[in-house]
Amino acid sequence: MSSSTQITTLQQAFEQFERGSVRVPVHEIDAARDVQKQLRAAVEEALGQLCIRTFLAGSYRRKTQAVHLKDLDIVVVLDDPAGELRVSPSAALALTKNVAVTCALVGGATTKCRAVQCDLPGYSFWADLVPALEDGAGGLLLAYVDRKEGIEEWRPADPEGQTAACQEKNAQTEGVYVPVTRICKYWNGSFTSSPEQEKPLPSYLAEAILQDALSEPTGWPDAALAFFENAERHLSLPWPSVPCPGTSADCVDEKLESDRRVRALALVEQALVHARAAAGASDDAQALDAWAMVFGPAFPAPSTDPRGVAKAIGAGRATLVGTGVSATSEGQRPIPARSHGPARGQS
């Protein structure tokens, strides 16, 4: 337990871990707040009457980002009085790109399948401008263009519904859902070395799995265990089964490739062994060490406490594992030190 704060309960350990290693740093959040305001204002001004409105979406809006802010999702709802954009999602993406580069913050823009990615020189994150049309029934259609697959269409989506569902779940669980989502995303991101690399689970699928698992307030360790148990249950099925929080008729894992599902399930099952061991541990020290096997050396536990490691070295009970040192005792496994994964972010 590297912090000077004395840990006396599992809940305190989870809270310290989330606060000290999982949260996006405050300076990134503050920078993103300023950037999104300036970018939205520039886009709205450049589009003029063609812009109905813009709004924030994605994990930044839901406050479920972990460790570092990767991107900002800004939905741009376009007016299409003549119906020209409805027949050409490509035209909507091209229009969005043209207005994006008028913003002084944007150093360059790249058209992706669903959005225009705006590079922001001087910032560690980028912004995705997502063109949308109103569907005439109170919902939205988002552009989707995949040249390789020959797909060009408008797809129904409800990013505002996803945000509302997140807020409702967090209220229902009395503030448990959002921070534990960040913790679960930390785990999901610990198997990659950069934001561009593929994680075991698509980011929003991790959110949806936890949302589906929680229905009432609970301790954070129990919520984390529920995440892994629910992930195992859903990933073990050969068909999509995780309901979209924003649109319950859809499944978030509908497009999850079978090989990725298998890989993710294997990692979930590994984590679940230790999560269940933590739940059945005879004392908190054993439980903390078991959770450290899930989340790595950043998790506060006796075996990750530098003071304990120092004592273990002196007593000959330290074990070199990978790139790290772990204090071990009779019958306990050393915690593997990860050579990559999310950097520790303080806030």
C-alpha cells in the first residue's frame, strides 16, 4: 500500500485505487472542458443554419474514462432540408471535415467510418466529430461509411440515452456504478500499451456488462466481482446478449467477433479466479492480495506495499517477477508485474 493513507477495509482499498491510479487527471479533464467548448462553437459557427445543435457524448460525457482521456465525442446534428445528406452519409462526413479544419485548435482532420477525427496539437487527446441526422421520430441517425465493405448508411443510435442510462444507474446504485466502471476499464486497458491497441472488450461493452450486473447499492469489491461474473456469463454465450443501456432492444456485443470473444472470456476467467478468491478470503489482507492479482501492482495490498517488499527482501521472502519485485509469504503466489498497461494517473 504505497499511499500514506492507512487501509483498514477492502472498500477503502478500492476507493484509494480508483482515486490514485484509475481516475483521469484533473488537468486533462479541465483541458477537455475548454477544448470541447471552443470546438463546438467553431463548428456551429461554420455550419450556420445547417447545424441544429451539438452535444457531448461518449465516456467523457458519462465520466467513465479511466487513467487518461483518449478522445472527445461531439455529435453534430445537421439540418438536411433538401434531403441531400440523407442519401449520402459520405457527404455528411465530408461536410463535417470541412468545418472541422476551420477551428484554430484543429491541426488536421481524418475521416473515419463514423466520425471525423480532429488532431489537437498540444493536447494528449483528440476529438471525434460525429455527424447525425434527426430520424423524424425523436431519435438520431449516425453516419457509417466503410469503403472496404461497401457500406454507406445511416444507423439509428441514442448517445443521449446512453448518457441518461449511465446517470440513472449511478443514482440507483448511490454512486457506485461510475467509479467501478472506471476500475473495470482500468483492468480492460491493462492488456494494451497504447489507446489505439485493441482491448479485450470494446470499451462500451465493459460499461454495459457492469450496468447489467448492478441493480442496487453495494460495496465496490462486490460490484467488481459482479462485473467479472456477468462478463463470464455473457461471453460464454455464442450469441449477442448484453443489452445496450441506451436502447434495450439492441445488444452491445452484436458485432463482437468470435475470436475476440474467446480471448476476452479467457482473460475474464483468469481474473475471476482471483476475484472469487478475494470474496472467499479469510481476512482482508488475503483479499487485498487476491485483488492485486487482478489489477496489478498499483492496487494497494500487503504484497504491493513498498515497505512490506523492503522487509521481505531483508527476510529473503521477495520474489522477482517479470520487471517487478513482490513480497511473498508461505503458500502465496507472487503478483505478476506487468511490463505494459495504463500509466498511473493522479487526480
